[in-house]
Amino acid sequence: MTWFVLGSTVAAALAIALGTMFPALAMGRAIREALASLARQPEAERAILRTLIIGLAMIESLAIYCLVIVLIILFRNPLIGYLVK
């Protein structure tokens, strides 16, 4: 039982690390490209900003879903019922 708890904790730590690292990289890249687009076409500021905000919200939702799954693994692991029997 302790090995299972330790393994699920390590898996949760890796999942939250990767689940926040990759969306953060994607957000940085999206902002970089938006700024480059604004430098080339300043008159399209509204369309670029609107698309950027929607894209950033979608990327951020990936990190939030990862956090929810990690919290489920840590506090209410569905596999623990099989090990207790």
C-alpha cells in the first residue's frame, strides 16, 4: 500500500510539472507570435488580440484540467479500493 501511495504521489508530481510546463511554453510562443503579428500589421490589433485571448484561455484550460486530475489522484485515488481489500 505504501509503494502505491508513493508511486501515485510521484506520478502526480510529474504530471503537474509537465502539465504546467508545456502550456506555459505554448503561451509564451503564442504571445511571441502575436507580438510579431502586431509589429507587422498594427491595424489588425483587435482581431489579433481577440484570437490571442481565446487561444490563451484554451491553453490555460489544459493546465487546469491537469491540476484537477492530479488532485483526484492524490486525494481520492479510485484504485485504492482494490488495494484495501
